[in-house]
Amino acid sequence: MLGWELPPFFAGGVGMVCYHLTKALCDHGVDVTYVMPFGPRMICSGYMKIMVADHLFPKLRFKLKEVETLIGAYTTPESYGEDYQKYLASLSSKDRSKSLYGPNVFQEAQLFARKVRLIAFNEDFDVIHAHDHWTFPAAIAAKKASGKPLIVHVHITEFDKTGGTGVNQRVYDMEREGMHAADLVIVVSNFVKQRLMNNYGVPEEKIRVVHNAAEMMDETADHDASKIKETDKIVLFIGRITLQKGPDYFVEAARKVLEKDQNVKFIMAGTGDMLPRMIERVAEIGIANKFIFPGFVSRDEVAKLNKIADVFVMPSVSEPFGLVPLEAMWQETPAIISRQSGVSEVLNHVLKVDFWDVNDIAAKTLALLHYRSLHQQIKQHGALEVRNMTWEGPAQKCMDIYKELAGNR
Amino acid sequence: MVSVCFYFQVHQPFRLKKYSVFDIGNNSDYFDEEKNKEIIKKVAKKCYLPTNKLLLKLIKRHEGKFKVSFSISGVALEQFEKYAPEVLHSFRELAKTGQVEFLSETYHHSLSFLFDKQEFKQQVLMHKQKIKDLFDQEPKVFRNTELVYNNELANFVQGMGYNAILAEGADHILGWKSPNFIYTPKTAENMKLLLKNYKLSDDVAFRFSNKGWNEHPLTVEKYGRWISENNGKGHLINLFMDYETFGEHQWEDTGIFEFMEKLPEEILKHPDNDFVTVSEAAEKYPSVAELDIHNFMSWADVERDLSAWLGNSLQNSAAQELYKIGTIVKKTGDPALLSDWRKLTTSDHFYYMCIKWFSDGDVHKYFNPYDTPYEGFITFMNVLNDIIIRVRELQKQKQSEDKKLTYAQTTQVEFSHNMISETPSLTLIDPEISLSKIE
């Protein structure tokens, strides 16, 4: 498996999916050789590396292969440029000519591919399972080196990231090449399947939909939010404050809610390029005192926020899957989610909206805040629903796909 | 000798529009006229008109030997008047044959008996009047919404002068007994209780087109045989079903119309068999035993109880809040308001809030105009809140005219205190989850 940073290194949604899937596969008797990109971006010590390998997965089933690279799960060509400059700056002047990494992300991807090819020569395996998307050149190299079938697992595409405009041609080409070189393509939702068929020319027969599942979390201790909740209800948004996640729709809906009910506070947790604009906007429309911007929040803080929130809103413009509402529902917080998301394909006990329909978002928020029996019922059923969404399902589907490609083993 | 008693239920609710919290206090246009009209016209075309035509043909053909019974809800009749008068005309043609009997039910197809017996009585009288006006018949037989039934109901209905009442022949109340006899309800010695033979009824209403059923295809010969097999083992076969079975639940291409066309002849092949209306059945056969049914039952879902409409806290709180304000609504004396409130008592609104099978997505989902039961609840409650605002407005007006307004009534309903405020703040009812005994 060619994946991304595993816990305790936090790589966002993709990393979490890699972790959960791998764990479930190991539990089901699949031997996983996990190639993990590893670089100075990740703060680590030798101990942590061992911890990953030894403590998270059954020893006999899991083998970790780190590969030095500067690329991360969410690297963009621009961010790579910055990371590279930082790296160079950290080297002493005489080492500068002996850079370990490529000067730009595409060359680095090729270097990475070469390293992975070596691993492919030396390891014994039945299938290659590569996750988005900088791993694709490496995956193709591994396929060529070993002759084994390749599965490419698409979590998000360049199209979704950029909203369709400003697609980076080289990134797009790389994604496309990976999808076409693969024997089968796994996608996380029908939403992504359509995207691949319409924008990447991938034939339908080659695509398999494997929806993500929910992370089974520990029960969080009750966070003391009594002060704030004395007077106000809380409506929560968690995610990158960027176009794709629809933060501006959240703000406009908040305004409508406040027109009818002043006793509500809105928490927008996360960072992103649109954050300054959002802060300006709430001030502009005079609701700044109703908003809280905590910035980046840790996993623990996410759990706490989810627990104290009364309503969770995910107004994503285009969300290939969307794990965040599952976390809210786990904490017994009802969720309002955009229909333009992969996760809306699998959830029943949520309220669904179109991301642009600010009135509907506000109306449903108000209904959840004011109709107690509704709030009660939907949060209970929702909590139950996510507890039943285990990684057993996707793991089993992946195993069926492996069997399909590699014959029974 | 076996008598076959066909009874058909005709009903369409006044469905609600997408009514959001922002509409509360701003518009009182709750019902989706477009959609309701569209549905009436569609079902008229697929079911009511062709089936009425067929029945008329069969009645004429069999010269008095073939008869059927109907119960048509008041809200359906109103919609026929508005959107499909030709349907009404065809029912009138059937009435004129003298072989078609109309039953009594609540005008609004409601569960009012469970909450407000006075309201129940009023709705039944309204319906009775409507049947008299349209079909020149005075119903003598009663059926409650969705065949919800128990001893208490039988007793009450007896008090209103009816001779017979219908109910579901559910296993849990019959035990070893057969639905093919007439029974006497406990506490209502003068009433005759007719029980649905659910096996034979559902063979037509549900299983008819199911290719996975081991008796598929259901031919008239086979079905006729099953009916006649009861000779000597029962008096009466009660085939109670939704009228929409013909053409809507079972589509035309399943052959349902051909089946129905040949059925009377097949049944009448045996000289011992005949067809009866519900009143004829009640008159012809004696009661064989008393049936004690204390808990409410119905003809819905596997459980045959009230859980399709009142099984979860959404349904319960919505129903309770609705019926709580009945008296105040009537006191305003505003007929439009009362009519709107009554349209909310239609049981379908609560059916749409059922979470029971939601994850499995089955029959409830098919008839549900909402994406989720939660949306059904939200829309209903929003409308209810607007009704309350209208009541308050009318009370305020009256207050200045009539000092004797009793605030005692308003406090019962947990109104928010902001009766006088400059900016209309949100004053939604926050129903408490108090599950009262609905037995």
C-alpha cells in the first residue's frame, strides 16, 4: 500500500482513511507492506517511527517502509516550493549542492517513484494499492517493476480542490495517468465516480465505489461548557476555511439564523486562505460578537467542540466524501450536510441541504435548535448510525477487489 | 354458503408545502395545491376512473348479484370536487345502482378518537352529512381511520347509532378464531364487528404482482377456489383494501383489472356463494362470539398497532401539541383557521414522521413526500406554529372587544412570553416529550 502519514502524524482525512483501512485489512488477515512518505516536514524521533509500526498494527501483518521525501498528502506545487526553500535554508552551505529532494514537486515525485521501485523489486506482494495522488508515478513504477496489478484509490481530485477553475494541468495529467494505468480505480463516493467519468475519461466498468466509514472514537469526557451554554446555543463548523468547504455559506446562513434568534453562537474552527475574509465579513454584517474563530484545533479539541455543539453544519460546495459530520454525529450532535458531498450518499439520520440554499440551512438550523424532540431523536439515531459504520465494510470491499485482481489467495 | 364482502378505502390527504421557519407569521398558505391536484388527477386516471367504470359494468352485468362497499374520506371528496369532478360523478353513478354502500368515517381521516372525542364526533358528523349530500345515503356502518379499533371505540360508535363496525382480523386478537365470522365487541352488545380477512385481502392488495410469491400468478380460478374453500368453515369473507390497489399499487400491466373483471363470475359459479355489502353482511349473519379488544389495533404494518403514526417522540409530541389547541382554535370562531387545523389532523402527516423503517427504506418511504421523517416533522411543526400565531392574533382582536378571554387556556400550551415585541422574535413551541398513554 502506498499511503500517507499515519498517526500520530496527522495528515488530515486521507491519512486517517489510510490508517483505518490498513488496520481493518490487517485485522482481516491481509498482509500490508506500507510505504510511508517521510520527511523533515514531519516532526519525529526514532521512537515515534517504531511506535507507528509496532503499536498500531498487528506485528505479523504489517510492515512499514519509510521513504524519504519532501512531499506530503496535501502538498501543492506552490506549497512544495515553500517547503523546498525551507529545507534548503536548513542545510549548511556546503550541503546545499547535495539536496536530497527534487527542486520542484514533479521532479520529487519522480525521485520518490525511483525509491519505491526499488522496494517493489525486493518485496513480495499480490496487489499495489495507491492513495491520492502524488503516489501515482511511484505506483506506476511499482507496477512496471513487479508486474502486479495496480489499484488507485481516489479521495479527491484537482477539480474538486480548485472548484473547476485554475486546474493545474500537470497535476491533472498525473492524476489521469494514474487512473488510466491502474487496473481498477476505487473512489470514495458516487460523487467522485461521476467526476472521474466526466472529467477524466475513466470508463465506468473500471470504477468501484467504496464509501469511507466512521472512526470509532473513545467516549469523550463531558467538557465543561456550562458558561457559554447558559445563554446560547452553539452551531459548529469544522474544516479548512477554503472555497471548497463553503464557509461563506455558513456565514450567510448564520446571519439569517440570528435574524430570528439572537441566542446562538457560531464557532468556525480551522484555518485556510478564506479565513481573513470570513472574519472581515462577519464584522461587516455586524455579527462579529456571535462568532468564534479558534483557528487550528487538535483532535481532542475537535471532539470537545463536537460534544458541546448543538448543531453541526457542513455546507461543502464539493466534498468527495466528508468525514467531519461523522465525528459530530458520534458525539450526539445533529448534522446538517450539503447534498454535494459523498457522505450524503450513505447517511440517513441527517438533514440534507443544497450548499447554496442559505435559507434552507438557516431554517433547518432553527428547527434543530427549537424543536427539542427533533433534536433528541435525530441525535440519537445519528449516533447509532455512525456507530454501525465500521471499517469492516470498506475493508471487505477492498479485499473483494484484491481477489478480483489477483485471484484467490 | 360464503358471502364475499368487498370494502374499498378511498383517501388522499391535503399535503403540506415546503413550509419553513421563515414562513411562520408571514404566510398561511400551507397546502401544496399544485402537488395535490397533480396527484388526484394522476390517481384518478390510473385508478378511480377505470375501476369505477369496471365496477359499474360488473354491477350491471350481474344484475344485482354483485355489490361493493366504499368509504371515502371527506378530504378526498373535497379534492375530487376541486380537481376531479368526473371522479365524483362516477361514484355517484355507482351510488345510483343501489348496489353500492358508503360507510362513515372521520371527515379528515384522523386519529382524533385517541385525543379528543368531541372532535372525533364532530368529524364523523361532518362526514355523514357530506355522504348524504353527495350520494343520498345515510351510513349505518362505521370504520375508523386505518381501521384503528378497540372496545371503547365500538362503544362510542354504538352510542352514535351505528349498527356495525370494521376492524382488522389481526392474529394477536383472534388467536385460533377465524375472521370469517361476525363478532360482538365487548361493551357494545348491539354492534356487529366485521373483521378483515387479511390473508385473502393482501393476496390481492399486496402480493398480486409479486413474482417472488409462490402463488404467483394469481388466477381467478385459484382465488375463487380459496374463497369457496371456506364454505362450511365460515360465513363471510371480508376483503378490505385500499382502492388504489387497482391501477396504482398494482399497475394496469399486472392484469389486476382483468382479474377483477372475471372474479364475480368465478365466485358466483358456486350457487352457494354471494356478494354482500357491509350492512347486508351485518344483517344476514349472527355474531358467534364476543371479542374483547382493549388495546388499540390497526391494519398497518406488521405490528397492526398504532406505531406507524404514534411510535416515536416526534409523532407523539406533534400530535399532542396539535390536539392541545383544538379548543382554542374553535373558540376563535374563524372557519378558515378551523379548516386548516382540521386538515392537520389527517393521519398521513404522522405517518410521514415514522422513523421505524427509515433506514431500510420501504413502504413508508414510497408514499412519503419528504426526504426524511425529520423534514416531515419540521414542516408540520412550522405550520402548527403559524396556526398558533393566527390564534393569538384573533384572540388579541377579540380581547379588545371582549374582556373575558381566558388566559388560562393559553398558558396550557407553553406559549412564549413575547406577545408584545417590536421585532417579532422566534416563538416556536418547544414541545416537551411527555408520552401520554395512548391506549
